[in-house]
Amino acid sequence: GPFSPDELLRVAHTAARAGAELAHRMRREGVHIAAAKSSIVDVVTDADRAAETLIIGIIVAERPRDSILGEEGGESVTGDSGITWLVDPIDGTVNYLYNIPAYAVSVAAAVRDPRGPDGWYPLAGCVINPSTGEVFTATRGGGAFRNDHPLRVNPAESLDRALVGTGFGYTAEKRRAQGEVVARLLPAVRDIRRLGSAALDLCGVAAGTLDAYYESGLNPWDYGAGVLIAAEAGAVVLGRTGDGQPGTDFLLAAGSAIAEPLRSIVT
Ligand code: IPD
């Protein structure tokens, strides 16, 4: 049926793989900045646009009645099936620009449900790092995998033993506030990483290459697939407050023992 998570994952994987191959090939040929977005540090390359067009084409061909929300195209396709695809053709655009091998293609299929971040409840998701060949996948209730091996979050027991990932927005105002949070957190944890891709940070929590991750100001295409992959690997996903929804305002993913202590420092 239209909501079969395995079928949605097959489409997510097919589309993400095509986008990953194209982005990887275009990176080898040299990067061209197409435009600046929210600020001069926030750019879109020809590869972002080409990969998004390719991914959307594959999804539309397979699932003509679904909606698509893509980073570069806005709400470009509106269907009536109840499924919305959250597409980030290149998450970690600055890494892509500098040829740092930590950018990813992220594709998720979600329904509207208040249990999900910002009301996006992902049913299937795929994140691919073209530089390493890592393919992260998850379906709701079906577990999370890296190249078909099951993933489980680290059982970190205290913040002082936790490696915490985070990320920063593109405006000076956001960064001033985010820098203050980092200054508070740094003395309390093993260390902090700013890897440059929210999707890979969330997959890192799932795989145990990070103990936790938090960020403010993400968009649904950044976290759509990653948040499902982290949750299916056993991560707790929290918002800013106890009953507040995770999402653009604030999102935290961590092992259960450190989730609350981390939230109390960074919010
Ligand atoms: C960005 C990355 C980065 C995060 C930013 C995002 P983009 O996505 O995920 O790690 O800190 O908030 O905007 O712009 O490279 O797709």
C-alpha cells in the first residue's frame, strides 16, 4: 500500500543513490557556486540543484501522488497521498565546497503526525555519504542500518564521557547565541564536534561515532531521515522543553542516560 515503509525505503534509497552518484561525480569535476542564500556563507552549488532535480524526478516517477519538500525547491510538488518527501540533495554544502568528505544526500518519506519533529513523522529514510560509501537506512519500527548492519546508540552514562556533535546556522545573530551555548557545554563534556552535516551527525549518534547531537535552526530536509535513523537505533529525541516538540526550534538526539542532562545545559 501507499504507506508501506519498506516500499518507501526502496524509493528513498534509489533516489538518494542517484543523487549521491551525481553529486560525487560533479565534485570531481570542480564546484561552481550558483547563488548565495540567507547570507554569503550560505551557498547553493550547481550540484545541489542538479542532484535535487534528479532525486525529485525519480520520486515523482515512482510516487506521482506524493508531495515533495526539497531544500532548493521549496514545496515544489504537491500531491494528495498524505506522504511528503523531505529531500536534502547535499547536506553539508560547505564541506562539499571544500572537498571535505563529510557531506550527504538525505531522503525521507514522512506523514503529518504530531509525534514527529515539527509534525513531520518519518516512516522511512536514507542518508548516503558518497565519499565513504556509507548508506544509512531506517524504517519506522524496523530498525536502523549502515550498509545493512544494524545500528545501536552508545550507552554513554555521563556527560563527561560524551562526545557531542552540534552545528551552527548561517547568520551572525544565530551564531552569537550558538557560541554562547558551546562555551557553557565545552567544560562539561568529553569534547565537541562540528562535522558540518546534520544528517551525518544524526547517523553518527545511531552508529556510535557520536554520543549525542543537538542543534537549533535545522530544516525538515536536514533532519527528516537522520532523526528516524537515530531513533530506530535507540536514541532519545527531545525538544527544548519537556512537552515541546523537537524540530527547527531545537532538536537533540542522544542515548537515554545523557539526553536530559545535555538538554539542561544547552537550552
Ligand atoms: C547545514 C548542515 C550543517 C548545519 C546547518 C545546516 P546544508 O545544511 O546540516 O551541519 O549546522 O544548520 O543548514 O545547508 O549544508 O544543507
